[in-house]
Amino acid sequence: MNSVTVRVPAKVNLQLAVGPLRDDGYHDLVNVFHAVSIFDEVTATAETGMSVRVEGESADQVPGDRDNLAIKAALALAGHAGRSYGVHLFIRKSIPVAGGMAGGSADAAAALVACNELWGLGLPLEDLMEIAADLGSDVPFALLGGTAVGTGRGERLTPLDVAGTFHWVFALADGGLSTATVYAECDRLRQATGERVAWPQAAEPLLAALREGNAEILGTELRNDLQPAAVMLRGSLARTLDAGREHGALGSLVSGSGPTCAFLARSEAHAGELAASLKDAGVARDVITAHGPVPGPVIV
Ligand code: C5P
């Protein structure tokens, strides 16, 4: 086998409860991840050495070579196998870059799956999960897909039962936001307001809405503790979120550390209408529709 292509979805966080800052610089979370139908494709081709090429959505903003998380994933996998394998990774991006939809984590997860196959390693998912957790807090979920609760820094996952399909609209912003900067702003705001930081807990009504496939309730339960920080850093997001509510979204929130905003619709048709209204309102660089949950990385 000379080449393996893996398709991998983006995620949105349905609840992101951020606990106190830990000594290691991370925060304990309750992070309800939900994989949605916006996909990157990673093709791994046998080669001596490690290299990467990126095409598509904001490809020029993705780091090349060893700073690229997908290359880091391939190196970590080769290290785990104790061999100096080579690979060329070709990444076709549709997931917004630095958009709070775990695009880099998705590419890393796809690289792990593609190289595991290309190099004939046959490692089980549990082994890939361990390597993934060292690469980044969101990479284990990117290997899993579907809908899951992440605890710890988000890497300890429990899959959730979800009935049916939810329909989403995503408003893409110009430029990205650094995850570390948004967490630091969250800490700064909490300190400035003297907010007591509670231990993060999964919201039962949200989990019930997912189990029952109840979009109305899910819409009212969407919550992201990073949202005030993302809006503080990117003031224009307040208008984007307002526009979603004005145009009949069941709920709206900043996705992860932003700046992408997510809006829940009643149906596929409603998502199309909402997307058209948000495009007309001129509150985003681009507006796309998607559905979730979708499965994790798939070899195509
Ligand atoms: O794990 P990852 O490299 O994706 O995290 C990026 C940054 O996000 C971390 O350096 C940290 O500043 C912040 N973070 C955090 N708490 C988490 C996850 C990420 O503070 N649970």
C-alpha cells in the first residue's frame, strides 16, 4: 500500500465548563464534544523523511513541517513503534483554521489513523488514544467522533447516546483565535470580577436533550465558559451571536475557543434558511451548514 486517505470531522462543544486553573497550566473541564459534518482529508503517502502540504480553507495559516500537529502525530506514532518511518501528508482543509472547531486536532487524529494503516502497525484504538492525549487535549475526541463527554483536560472520554441528528449553522470569522490566549483571558476576567470558579459539572438537562434528540431543549442548554473571553478578544462576535438569535436559532454559542459561532436549527431546511439570513446580515466571513453527530475518522 502506497497511500492512505482518511476523512475526519470538525467538532463543536455543546457544553464547555471550565474549572479552576491547574498547576500544570491546564484547566479541569467538562467538555461535551459533538462531531459535525465539516471534514478535512489527510492523505499519507510512503516517503523517506516527513513532510506536509496543505490546501483549501485558510491553508496559508497552517504551520508547515514539524510545527504541524499532523506531522507531530506521525512522529509520535513512529516513536511509539520504535521505527524511523517516513511519510508525506497532504491535508485538504475545510475545517476553519484556529476556529475553535479542533481542525488541527482532527488532522492529527487523521494522521494517526492513516499512518497506522500505511505502516501496517495495526495498533488498537486504545494505543492511538494514548498518543493522541499527549498531542493535545482535543485529539482523543477527534479519534472517537460522535458525541462524548471529556473530563480532565478534555482527554478522558465517555461516549454519549444521542437520538437522531441535529442541524447546525456555523458562522466563520476572519482570522483565528489562539486557544491558550482565550483560556488566559478567561482566567483574567474571572480574577477581575472575583468570580468563584465552581468545579465543572455536566448539565443533566443537556445530556437528557441529547438522549431524547430534543433540539428545542438542547438549544437552551448550550453553554461555553470560554464565550465571554472570546467575545472580549473579538468584540464583533457579540453581533454575530445576536444575529443568530434574531433570525430564529434555537440556541447559539461560540464554538470552543472561537471565533467560529454555532447556531442550532430546528431542521435541515431551517438550517438552510438561517444560513441565508446570516449571510444577508453580513455578520460573518462565511456561513456553512452541517449536521451531527457524525462518526470519527474513516479511511476512504
Ligand atoms: O491541549 P492543547 O495543546 O490543545 O491546549 C492548548 C492550550 O489551551 C493549552 O496550552 C492551555 O493554555 C489551554 N487549555 C487549558 N485547559 C485545557 C485545555 C487547553 O487551559 N483543559
